[in-house]
Amino acid sequence: MSKYVPVENSSVFVRDKETNAIINTDTSGLEKARARKLARQKEHNEIKELKTEVSEMRALLSNLYKYIEYK
């Protein structure tokens, strides 16, 4: 006897008989969601790195301006 029962009108959801929980069996959808999350994290990290670099460049330009101004 199967532990899962298909959910009506759905090809990707099943119900666990013991816990009554609904389970998504769409593994390809899960992999796509993980890939999207990884891409978002990578983009976030790149933006954070660019912001840091811009801040460093501003500080260097500010110091250069002060150096030139006082000469």
C-alpha cells in the first residue's frame, strides 16, 4: 500500500497518508528554483562588491584631491 495519495486536479502534488501533508514532487521545478536563487545570490554579491569598489575609489579620489589641493 502506497504512503502517498495523489491530490485531485494536480500532477505534482501528493498527500502523505500519515501526516496529511501535501508534498510537491516536481523535482525539475525545485532545481529551477534553486538555480534562480543561486543566480540572485551571485548578482547580489556582485552588486555588493561593486558598491565596495566605488566607495574605495571615492576615498582614493578624495585623498588625491586633498593632496593636490595642499601642494
